[in-house]
Amino acid sequence: MKLFLLLSRFPYPLEKGDKLRAYHHIKELSKYNEIHLCALSNFKIPEENIQQLSPFCKTIEVIRYTKWSLFINLVLAFFNGNPFQVGLFYSKKAQRKIDEIILSVKPDHIYCQLIRVTEFVKNRNIPKTLDYQDILSKNVWRRIGISSFYMKPVLKSEYKRLLKYEEEIFHFFNNKIIISYPDRDLIPHPEKEKIHVVPNGVNTEYYLPIESEKEFDLVFTGNMSYSPNVNSVEFLVKQILPIVWKTNPNIKLLISGANPAQKVLALQSEKVIVSGWVDDMRTSYAKSKIFIAPMQIGTGLQNKLLEAMAMRMPCISSRLANSALGAKDKEEILIGENESDYANHILFLLNNPIEAKKIAENAQRFVKDNFNWEALTDKINILIQES
């Protein structure tokens, strides 16, 4: 079957959750389908990145747009009522190019990742699958409370637009998938039970335990320009760690991930190290004793938790971050409700290595049993083949 995949970002390197999900879906779906990939981008994709996808794709097209075109797109979105996250990516020029590709390829099925690209193909009389992935409206809603006063009206407007669009786009696609049951429950549509839940996976053959000297007590990983991650590490350093340091002033934190925002860089000290981009994230996990993800905002499944668990690390998480994961509190993970909870969990794991090891082993087993990319993507392939 010819499968046309339309993405809002080129799926390599794998420093963002949507790119990671798209990459593994493409890799697995290519075993059964002829993949024609089309991705939007505001910069030239290096040839070495394209080569990472070439083994899985019959054709690869990247549609470029400029900063000026982004501005025009946003202005048009303001007046046509579409969400800014949809309007940002839509243009008539890109539409013409996508139409040309579809005419040339003649795909049997169209697969869209995120509602950001659905405008291009929603009226096509071809079987289609939409990966909502996360609920963008809820993510925006959670950001309103922590945003500056001048951003609140913008975010409130975007929330209303997204809520309306997430419901309306439902009808245009034969199949709908999403990353978790909590996210599915947030879809404002009476038939949301028809949306298939397909979580992210983790490569358990790649993310294996590594014996290494532990330079850090705690580690947080992720794209460090992403607002929920920035908010999380600020909460960790400013509210949780001061409590921990009263008992043990020597505890050190590693913040590891691409593009650290200025707010993240400002957290650096002798006890808080910000590494920035690392070529192999496994090294950051391996040199740390505990993984912590005190996420306060954001939606979807936290890939960082899957990776840390696969590497047999004891993990501490917020209830929000664990909601899509579904690990058992006090058995496979420790859940924090407030800064005191997190501080107590950190000290407990550091002071009780036998219990920490038990939780880490349970976590690794849980991930291996439930989050295999191949098995999870098979569910998507069945939906596509039956459409």
C-alpha cells in the first residue's frame, strides 16, 4: 500500500517527542507499506538527517517556509478563526506543492501527525488517519496560568480555537489515534471512544542499563526550550531542591537536553549542571542515580520516563506525567503531589538503595512488557490496511 505521511516537522534528529514518535512509526510502517514522506520545515534539512529516513521511504519531500511566510500565516489565521498552531503551517504555496505530490504518488492512504497539518488534506477523498498525538488545547490551557499577563489573552483565544478545531477535524478522518486514554478523554467530541489509543514506545535494546560512575544524584532530560520542561526544572530547582538541600546539601542535579532556554541556563550552579545537547542521552541517564520529572503542565506520554525506566533507573514523577504512562505508585514509580512529597521521595531513594533497586527493576519490567514500538505500530498498520 502507498502511504503518504504528512508531518509538521522533519522527524530527525529525535530531540522532540513528535519527531521520535513519527520516526518510529515510519520505520515500522515501512515494513508493510511504501512510504512517501512530506515534512514542513523553516530551515534546510541537512543531508545526513535525510539519510536517516531514506532506508524507510520511497520518496522524501521537505517543504520550506520562511519567517516572513510564518508571520503572514499567523495574520491570516487570526482572521479566519483557525488555531494559530494550524494557521502557522498552512499556506496556499505549500497546499499547491502537497497537491502535486499527492497527484504524482497517488497514495492509497494519507497519514497526518498532529492537527497542525490536517488543513492540507482534510477534504481529500482518500482514506485518512489522524494521529492527534497530544491534546493541544489542554496543553495551552495549562500554560495560561503560568503565562505573563500579555500572553494570557492570546492563549485563551488559542485554547478556544483549538477546542473547536479538535472536535471539527474528527469527522474528516477515517481513523483517529492518540497517545493515551487521559488525552482521549479530553477530546471534545461525543464519539471520542472511537479514537484508538496508541502510546509511544521505547527501544529497550538501545536503552539498556549501563554501569557507570554516578556523578549526579538526579537527572532531568528533554528539549529544554519546551515550555513544560522549563517550568518543570524551575519548580525542581527553586522549590523542591531547597528542601532537599536542608537535609543533604551535597545533592547534585543534571539537566540534560537540547536548546536550553535562558530561564534554564539561569538555574546553573555548583549543584545544578545544564549540559545542553548531548549526542547520546544514555550517558546522562547512566551517570545519575534517580530520574525525576515533576511536570506541572503538558500533555501526552513522557518519552523521558520510558527511557529512564528502560535503563533501570528509579523514577519520581508528577501524577500528570504518569497519567499517560500508568505505572503503579510505590511499586514501579514514586508520585509527587507537592514539593515536600518530591523532596521526601528523593531522600528516601538515596537513603534506601535496596528499595530504589526494587522500584527500578519493576519499572524496567513494566516498560518492556507494555511499550514496544513494533507491537504498538502494528495496531496502526491494521487500521490503515482495513480502511
